[in-house]
Amino acid sequence: MKRLLTLILFIFLFLNSSVYGDEHFRELTEKTLSYFQPLKGKVLDVKGDVVEIDIGRDKGVKKGLRLKVFKEGVPFYHPVTGEFIGRIEQYRGVVEATTVNDTTSLCKVLQGNIEKGDTVKVSSLTKTRLLFHQSKNVDYYLGDAYYKDLKKTGKFDLVDAPIENLSVKELVELAREKEAEAIISLDSRESDDRIVLTQRLIWSDGTIFGTDSVEIDPSYVRSLREGAEFLLAGTNEPLLNYNLPFDAELIAVGDVDGNKEMDLLISDGVDVYVYKYDVDLSFLYLLKGNATERIVYLDLIDIDKDGRDEVVVSSISDETDETDSDDSTLSGEGEDREVVSYVYRVEDKGFKELWSTRGFLRKYRGGLLYQAFSPVEGFQGPVRKVSYNEGFHLDGDLKGLPGGANIYNFVSLKDGSGEQMYILIDKDNFINLKDKDGLTLWRSPEDLGGFIREFTLKRFSPVVEPKKIRIYDRLSRKGKEIFIVKREPLVKKAETAGYKSSSVRVLWPSGYSLEQSVIIDKIPGELKDYYIFGDKIAVISKPLFGIKAGNILKGENPFVDYLFIYSLRGR
């Protein structure tokens, strides 16, 4: 997987050598090279498993350095001219530097029988075979740029490890399989609006002999992504795709039964179906809903920290029994609408209700939020926090939210100086960036394509048009990036005509505005919902006019929805 994009990225990286190279990775590269630079010395003395050698700090020896030991054998002469060429060397073992002085070093014998007068060296004639590993939280392009920086030295033969979170034990086993002499393992974290890239150098026996970090400006990583974006156009294929034989509305992914395997939860707006996530979807459970309620929010959270995800559902009712499933916008005038939210747990292959409350719920930063509902006004009152302690409790308000925020239309983040900022989707479906005081710093030049979940509320007066409540698309945050949905109507300014395609994009703050990048483009039809899990994203989409034309020719059911699973690695 890791080298899959190398060919198409080569041109970009070659032409933009200023975008990656020594200025970003010099410290890590030089530190790595320092353990594999050519060296040669002699064994001065041997005492048990400790040997003294005649080279030290002055020649580049450092603690943790490993040197191979050879015994000089008989001379070797040219067979025709008789000219002396060298001596045949006999391999004796390996030593590791433990105490380094200016001109000598003490080493521990790791392997072999070492004698006084033997030669110790790091060869200049062969490349060192290294296992290259980057964990899931290292940006693909950042790791790939460093990989290429190491390759340019000409000193290393690099072999790939899977882009997974692997333990030292797992890396050691993999290194032995790949016959690698050592391991480079990368990890990253965010600190003060910088990316801290950390490298561990590990010998193939599991000994860690170097740990170093460098700070990377996020703009550098974005420049790598954006440069690759042009070259990667057209490679936007899903890992898996499924045709769903029902009108799918919402999706969530998690582990509902605590078996450490991912489950897909898909709602048709009334019921919730649970499937085992695999190459083929295997049905597991059904959460039966109320036909007079329309589910508008679905998520998962392990609220009681028992290793099983609970199911969070928010539904809006329609006492008029008017549900127009043929309309891409869920609408209808209801005189006595109400909103009820539920939390369920899977028990004995069924669902047990843990809590229900009047109002909306949302999973947010590892917890739950709540907001009340008014049949006339829609979202009502402050957004409040929900705690769990042998039951669910409504706590204090979520402080600092800007005007116009409701439970579903905002996400918070910090700017470069650590000040609170908010991304908020307004009632006209435009993106807004607001500061901690609620001042709008930036507004997107175009909307996101319209709302697909919209309900008419109760009339305040016979002569006043009733208000509408719009349920906003899922806003997800991963690191400092915010995921949003953009839809392309078949006819501009006429969303009711349907959507020809959709995309998933990411936003990030840049000064007093937002930058954005397309993560997944040209998703066919109307994107109904998405869900990020690990390094993948699940997407539900409805074909234009709700019909997959190709199925008509095949004599198959044309009324299907799509479920796509995309990889986020390298995006």
C-alpha cells in the first residue's frame, strides 16, 4: 500500500523539491545516518563480555552503535600480477558501544567470540536494510516524504511495514521476516499548532537505540497533500461498495457487542439495522423503531466505558402521519411534532433502552450534548452537557457558543495562538468561521448545496408562515481538520430537482479564514450521511432520482442506495 502512490507522486515531489527535503527532516536523517556511517577500528582489549576499541567520539562512535567484528585472515593476491589486494576477513560477531570516550570506547559483546586485534567496522560497501514503519496517526504524505529523504542518502534498503499501530514486539517479528537489521518507527502528535514527528530507532532484537523528534508546520503537510491532489484525480475509488435494497438515511460504525470487531449500523429513518463489517454485509440485529417517528441522528458512544458502544438515536415525530419518502427532503407540516432521543445497548442479541429524553442528543468530543425542542421554534434553549454516573444526568450549559449555534451545526477548534474559534453552518447552509466573541471572521462564498432533512413546524399564528427546522449534516473533527459534506444539485438553485454528485471535504483554519480540500470527490448522487472509523470513511448515497439505471437493464431492483467504504490513508 505504502508504495502504491509513489510513481504518480514522483513527478510532483521531484519538481517541488523545495516542498520536502533536508530542511524538514535533516535532524532525523542525520541522526539515523550517524549510526550507519562507515567506521573501522581495532579491538584493544577483551575482558569477559566487554571489549575496548581504539575509536571513540572523534570517529563518530556513539552509545548504542553496533559494529560487526572480523578477524583478519591470510593475505589475498591478484592471481596474475601477484599484487597484494587485501586480507580475507572472517566474521566473528557483533558488539554494541556502551561507553564512548574521545578516542576509545567500551562495547558489550552481543554475539560471537571476540579477540584482541580483531577489526570492528560499519561497512561502507553495503546498504543497511531497514524496516520503515509509520503509525496510523502520521500523515501519509509526511511519512512518505521522510521515506524518500532517507532513500536519497543511498545508504538504506528500506522495506515497508503496514501503516498500523504496531508494538515493538510486532515490529521485531516483522523485521525478522523481512531480514531487516533495524527498524525506523514514526509517530506524531499535535502540540501548539505544530506537528511533532517522533522517530524511534530500534535494532532487530527490540533494543531502542535512538528517539528524536522534529516539529513540522502543518502548512508543509497541506502543501504535500494539495500537490498530490491534482495528480491523484481519478484514483478516488472505494475499497468496498454495496447496494442497499432499502432507503438508507444514516450510518454509524462501532463495536456494539464488545467483541473488538466493527459493526455497521444503518437506519432507513425508522429502523436501525446492524451488520457485521466484512467483504459481505452479514445481518446481526434489528432495532425496531416507531413508524410515526423519523430518525434524524444516529451515533455510537461507549458512555459507561465497558468496551461496548451504546447506540444514540434522535427522532422527530409527525402526529399527522405525513411522511413523504419520495421527496429527497424529509418534510411535511406537523401540528404537534416532538423530538425524543434514546440510548440503547445491545444485550442478548437485542436492544435494551437505557434512557429516553425529550430533545436532541449529539455525541461530541467523547461525551453527549443535549438541546431541547420547541414545536414552534425548533431548537430551543442552551446546548447542555450530559453526564453518566449510574444513569444519565443533564449538567450545565456548553459555554461560549456563538449566536446561531444549535446542537448540530457547530464544531470548536483553536487558532494558532490558542484562542477558541468555531466553525458554524448557518441557516442558509453557508460555512462561517467565528471567534470566541461570536464575531464572523469569514463566510464561504457558496453554500454546501442545501439541506436534506427539513421539517415544517407548528404555526405561531394563522397569518404567519410556520418556521422550519433543518437538521444539519454530520460535522466530524479529526485532529485540526473538520469534515463537511458538499452536494452538487442537478440544477443550480433548485436542490429539489435532486443531486448529481456529492463530495466530502476537510476544513482547517488559516489566519482569519478557512482553507479546504476535497477528500472524496464525485460520489454519485445525493450523499445522505457519512461516518469516520479508524482510517476509513463509510458513505451512504442515493442515486439521482433514487434509481440505479443499470439495474433496470439487468432485471434487478433499481431502487437502491449505495454504501461506499473509502480509505483515508494518504488523503
